[in-house]
Amino acid sequence: MSLSLFSVQDKVALVTGSGQGIGLAIAEGLSEAGAHVVLNGRDRGKLEAAQKEIAAAGRKVSIAAFDVTDQAAVEAGVAAVEAEAGPIDILVNNAGMQKRGAFTEFPAEDWHQVMATNLHSVFYVTQAVTRRMVPRKRGKVVNIGSVMSELGRSTIVPYTASKGAVKLMTRGLAAELGKHNIQINAIGPGYFATEINKALLADEAFTAWVASRTPAGRWGETKELVGAAIFLSSAASDYVNGHLLMVDGGMTAVV
């Protein structure tokens, strides 16, 4: 009985930004747990490579290549997913980006790009999906926040602002949509070894800082996010709403 609470068997899960990195790891984890995963991103080549890998394991997987920063494309894309794969049971808002630079010199166009990718996309996709979940009176939304939803660090003010907003959007959505049996929660990853962090991983001084700042003493591996994603996507979290679950090796728990 207790294990069945974590089942996502035959659920349709749309995962944005799932051509690589954290999004792909979560998509693979959900598919391994029995979900029909719909991969989203703008790079069709990456999506097709990921689809081939998941399908080779005998799992259900589809592709939905649309730009999550384009509201019209999102609405059309979500409608197509529901027509082809079925009603979306699980949405994982993972698409994100990072741009670093001194705040006083940070280009406005880069600020808007970070906000469009990390924040506006969560609004567009969640609105399109939950608009369909409400009449069905069920659904799970998992937003990908960050340790930067809680902390600040030099040269990444726009990223921190966007992820802080995702945290509060998660709470606001929980307050509004909970009455429809829709649970909206978030995961706050710490420092994970992904393609987007290659330069930081190669920086010995920075890697030493991550190890010293994190009780676990190391970078995280993307597979370590799968358990949290399955929990927040399954019946095991039916009475969890508006929560930011930190998966950060303890970084935000210490001074």
C-alpha cells in the first residue's frame, strides 16, 4: 500500500527543458516509474536523442518541441500534447537559463531573457496546463526553483530574482488551485553537475567552495533529484501544497 502511493504508472507528464541536464534526468526517472513522458524543448535534435534513449528501454515517450517563452506556442503545444498523448497529469516546469555579470553593468536585454525563460515560461505553461486540470479536479505541478530561491550570490542577481519569484508563484498557485485538487510544489536544487555548469565544474576553486559550503561535501548528481520529483508527482504528496523541497546536500540548512 505505502509503495503504491508513489506510483505514476500511465500518468502523462510534460517536462519542459528536458533535452538535457536536470530536465532529462527527471523525465527519465518519471518514465522509469511508469509515466508517459512528453519531452519539451527548442532543440529537436536533443529531444529526439533523448526520446530514442528512453524508448529503447521500452518506455512511453513523446516529443513536444515548442518555445516556452512564446505564449501562443505554449497554448498550441499543450493542446497538441493533450490531443496526442492524453490529459496532462503532471507538469514539471524545468526550463531555465543563467547569465552572469556585474549588476551595475548587466544588459537589460539579458535581464529580460532570464526572466522570460525562468519565470514567464512558468506562468505560460502552468496557465495552459492548469486551465485544463481544473475541470478534471486533479493534477500535479512541480516547479524547479533553486537554492537561489532562498539565497543570494554575486553576479547572478537576475537568476536569483527569477527563482525567488518561482518560489512565491508556487505558493500563490497552491493557494488558488488547491481547492481543485491540484498540488503545486517546487524543488530547490543545489549545485548539480550539468552541462550548464561545465565552466564552474572545471573551476577548482569554485568546486572547493561548493564542497566546503555544502554539508554533503560535493556537487549533486542529477539522478538525486528523481526521488523528489516522483514524490511531488504522485499521490504520496496529495496533502503537500505550496512547498519548496530543497535538494541541496544541506547547503541552505547551514550558515
